[in-house]
Amino acid sequence: MKETLHVNHAHPVKQHKVTLLQRIWQHKVLYLMLLPCLLFFLIFNYIPMAGLVLAFKEFRFDTTIFGGQWEGFKYFKRFFSDSQSYQIIINTLIISGMKLVLALPFPIALAIMFNEISHTKKLGRFRGLFQGVMYIPHFLSWVVVVGIFQKVLAPDSGLINQLIQQFGGNGATFFMMNPEYFHTIMFSSYLWKNVGWDSIIYFAAIMGINPEIYESAAIDGANRFKQIIHITLPMLTPTIVILFIISLGDILKAGFDQIYLLKTPGNANVSEILDTFVIRTGIEQGDFSYAIAISLLQGVIGLIAVVIINKFADKKLDTSLY
């Protein structure tokens, strides 16, 4: 006897659509924790963007930022017609390029070194101490860091000049005033301050690599050096690319604090960058519209650089920021 299959043709139960406000209320605790961060960016990042209108208007002290006369691209033309502008841009690109490109391998190498130390029985227990020592300079302000370098490089009582005297040299070199030593001092101080802190992300990425991959490579006869070349570095490539793309947003921002403190009358021709020029023009001379126009130019070029390199990395390396 054949059984008859009865199909229920009743309409399916409609699911209640949850609105955005309901989802926010459902996760209200998480959104409440996020609120201080949103307020921070709103107050200090988005609201001040209204002042960018001054790049196209004349700033007047007797009106608001919206009360001045429209000037169009006057301040941009003024900057590029200035004889100093191209030298300032070149100085900025050199310094930011050194920080972005030349300094890139050092935190990666340091993170790999920390990882290798953890696999060493004798040094593994001291890894935390080594990391702490390397992280400390990051928490020092540039005033302190530059002050230390000034004491070390002092012409008479500095450690470097005293060592030069011990080996029969002159021992009275004004390192801070000589433009030939500026980039070396700038790069070494930047590296000493930031290399430890910058290695944290790379070290975390290394710790996220599956240990079984290393074990399989070791079984196949690969030593630690080959494992670094063929496993660690390829696995780190996406992290390196992402961080490099993010850093490109500041391609025309070479770091105001450090350069302003290292700048002297003797090295001004190589240490004058857009950041110091903006402060000198806007704060010291009171030409706010001109300074804001230059700052806007920095941001726009940084955005263009990020978009172009991100698209290139997406096509060639299959890694992108967005």
C-alpha cells in the first residue's frame, strides 16, 4: 500500500526585521565602550576639518573662519612660486623616505631576533627583559631624546668628541651645526626611539604563524635560517605591505617634533621641512591661510599615495588595505 506524501503549503513564518536602532540597543554596552573613541575622533579630527576652508579664504581676526574673502588657489600658487618650496619638499621627501624605507627592515629583523631568542634555552628566559629595554625609548619624549643626543654630540664635553680626542683627532666637531651629519643624527635617533615599539606588530604576526609549519620544515632538513627566509618572511609580507601603505599617508609629514628640535642655523638648508615651515608660517608669522593650504596639500598627496600604492599592492601582491 502506497503512502501518500502530504506537502504542507502553509506560508513560512516571516522573520521580524531588526532595525539599526534595535541592534544598537541590543549591543548597547559595546557601543557605550566605543563612544569615547568616537568622541575623540569627532572632536579632534572631524570638527577641526572645517578649518580647511581657510586654505581658500583670507583669514581675518575680526571675523570667523567663514567670514573672510574667497581667494581660490592663491595660497597654493604662492607656495609653488616660492623659491624655497622645492627645496623644502625635497628635504621632506628625503627624511620621510629614510623613515619609511631605510628604517623598515630594522623592526622586522628585531622581531625575528626576539622570536629566535624564545627558541634558545639560555636566552629564552631573558626575552621579556630584552623587549622591555628596546621598548623604553618609545615612551621618552623627543625633547629628552634630542637632549641626550645633544649631550653625546657636544663639541667639547660630548662622548663622541672625547673618543675622537683619545684616538688623536680634533675632538671639537660641531655635529649638530654641520649639515653633513644631520641625516645620520636624525635617522639614528629615530631608529633608537622607535625600532623596539615598531617591532611589536611584526612579532605578534610571527607568533601567529602555525608552529607545525616550522616543524614540517625542520623534518625536511631546513635550518633556522632557511625557515626565516622561506617561512617567516613570506608570512610577514602581508603585514609589511599593510603597515607600509598606512605609513604612506604621512609621506609629506617627516615628523615635526624631532626635526624642529634637531634644526639649527647650521643645518637649516637640509632640516627645513613642510611641518616646520607650516609652524613657522602659521604660528610665528600669523599667516594661517597660507599654512593651512600647505597642510591640506600634505594630506591630499598622502591620500593619493595611499590609494595608488594600495591598488598596486592589490594587483601585484594580492594584499591591500581595503
